[in-house]
Amino acid sequence: MSKELELLRIELNKYHPELLRLEKNSLIPDPEPMFSELNLLFKDDERSCVVIRYGYEKKYRCIFEWDDCTIFEILSDDIKKLGEILLSWVYEKSVPSKMKVQFPEITFGIVAEYYEKGEGVKGEFIESWNLIEKYYGDFSGSWSENGQDALRLIKEMRKLGLDEELRAGQSLWFFILSRSRRHGLHKDTPYIEITFLGNNKMAVKSYLNGKEKRKQCEVTYKEYLQKEVKELLAKKIQ
């Protein structure tokens, strides 16, 4: 695969020699080498594209990022067109609204709109709540009551605009709130973890000042949970 990616890099640079001026234009180790040992990276300032070649896919998987956040992704074996997209995104740093006209085949999500407005973190947070709402909405069978409790609390919190200030995530069945810019909690990252127990009950575990606290209460954004979230909101975005 590395030889194939290197040949792709040579072809792309031949079509668009401007790419040679980028900060990075090289093969790099795959951080999770399950299907591929090397990836192809084009990067300049906050714009980048990682090209991955998985053996089970017939086309190149190309992930386009802005400040390490995925803005759009395509599968392509059209080297000339891929070069045009690379040039526009990484080298020219075109905004999504312009690229929608230039490349109508690309699908941009809500995060792209926020990055274009200079509110990337807010967009990432809102999208995390969209995903968590879908996650609990898919609960069925014996888990459906827990899912409905979760959705009720999520909607209550979103009405207050908390989806613009907190990241929502899940680990197994836990609902996790943090001020972390990216998914995944690092050591000493403040967070609130909620377990929905059924019968309108939830267990709230918080880790906010180097200490862990736990409490069971009704599924509602009042009193105890509201107090803990207010304390979490005082933390800096990490």
C-alpha cells in the first residue's frame, strides 16, 4: 500500500505542483495501523487531508480536516479531481460555501457551517448532541424506557442552549458531558457521567475538582444536576 500511495503522491504533485509548497506532503504512519501502515498527508496551517488506502476498498478514502476536525470525507479514484479538491481545500483554503459550488458532489455537514463562521468549537459541540440524541433514540426493547428518559433530559438541556457549551458523548450506555473539544477524556479532564436507571431515575457521577461525587435523582435538569453542570461550565474548554 505504501508504494501505491507514494505513486499517488507523485501523480497528484505532477497535476498540481502547488502542492509541493505545502507544509507537509508525505507518507506518515497510520496512528491505528489495523488495515494500513502508512497514510498520505497533505497539510498547510490548519487545513489538511489524509488519504488512506484500505485493501477492502476499491477507492482512496480521503478525509479533509480543519484544525484536526473532519469537515468532509470522500471516496475517489479520480486522481485529477482529487488533486483539484486538495488544491482548493488545503492550498487555497477555500471555505465550504465556495466548495459547494465548485464541487457539488461533496456533502458538508453542520460543522462546516460553524467553522466557516469562525465558531468551530460550537459546531463540534452541537454535532455531538445530534449524535447522542440519535444514539438514545435507537434504544429499543427493554432499554427503550432508559432511552426515553435520556431523550427527555437531552431535549430539556438543549432548549437552554447547553449543546453550544458542552460536548455530549457516550461510553457504553453512559451519557457523558465535558468541556473537551474532542471525543475521549484524558486524565484529570472534568466531566459528568449520567446513567439512566429507568423509572425516571438517574445516577449522576461528577469529576470536577479532582474529586468524584455520586448521587441518584430524578431525570430532570434541576437542582443537583443543574448545580454540577454550572460548575462544569466554569471550566475551560480543553
